[in-house]
Amino acid sequence: MKGMTKLIAILAFILWVIVLWKASSIFGLRETPLRSGEEDGGIAASQEANPLQEAFLSIKKLLESPFPYSKYQPLIEKNIFVKPEPPPEVFTPDKLEIIAISAVPLPIMYNGFIEKSDGTRIGQINWSGKTYFVKRSDKVKDYRVTEINSKNIKIENKDGQIVLEYKKQAKSRELVAKLRNSMDNKEYEVKKNDEIGGYKILDIKTNAVILYGGNKEWVINNGR
């Protein structure tokens, strides 16, 4: 029904233009030949077409255009009084900023030691709620104790060494990053191989986070 109303309005406009065009021919909007002001051998010239007549001829040419109604339909239906909405913002890693980078905490703590009369030290390790008493060269889980002193216990496995400081939470060599998305101010805590917004965390360094996605590698530096 709405489309039919628009079509009727267009047809009415076309009829109005045709009437005006016919009226112009009745009132003599024609070219009038003129002669130059030179009486001796002046060159005949034609008066330029009346601007109103040119306008009618342009409209007539437009009305005789072979293009179908569908070509003009988008222009007719477009509301020029509505402000176009900008396209939605697309997430990319350059929208991220680093809040903090720290080592992943481990559920291990060096909680004390006993020194025997022969100088042998026995260390107390609390691991996930369980207590282990160990001396040098003992194994706890898959780690071997390499050193015990009053300040720390050193344990190691095939992946490397961990230093357990006295009465302090142990931390692994793996890093975790806390990121903020500037598009919505949401915060994320990510580790290596995690994903955020379809981008994979390739690596986390002490001062940068490296992501991959969209056939491109992105480096987010701390404090940029």
C-alpha cells in the first residue's frame, strides 16, 4: 500500500511537469533569431534557448529515460532526514591495553625447616593443603630438592628450577596478563594459548603480549 501511494505521487508529478511543458509551448517559449548590431554585413545569430525551456527539455528527457522504476526506488525510499548510523566498531588487538603482567602463582610454600645436630636441614613444604618434610635430594611430586637453607628451598624438574622463598607464595615461570578492552572497558586475564575476541595468545613476556589472528601478528606493549 505504501509503495502504491509513492507510485501515484510520482505519476502526479510527471503529469504536472507535462502540463507545464505544454503550457510553455503555448506561450511561445521558442528560439527567436536575432541579428548582430553591425548593419554592414552582420552575422545572423540565434538567441540562446530560454533557461525555463531548457529546464523543461531536461525534465522531458529524464521522463523519457529507459531506466525502470526500480532504479529510482532506493532514492525514493531513502529518508534524507534520518542521520545515518556509523558502522559498528570491529574488535582488533590494538583496542587492548595491558594492566599488569605477573607470574602464575603456584599452590606451594616453604613454611619452615628443622636443622639436626649433624647439620642436616629438613624443610617443610605445603603443597595444595598437604605438608611434605623433605631434605636435599628428596623428591616431592615430580620435583627434586636441590638446596635447603633458611631463606629458600630450590626444587627442579625437567622443565627447570623453582625457588621457594620462605613464607612466600611460590610462582611459576609461566606469565599471566591482565588486559583491558578499550571498546567496552572489560578486563580479561589470559595465559599463553588462550583466546580473546578470536585472537590467540602466542606468548606473554614481561613487558608485552603477542597475539595472532586475521593472518597477522599483533604485539601489545606494556605502557604504550
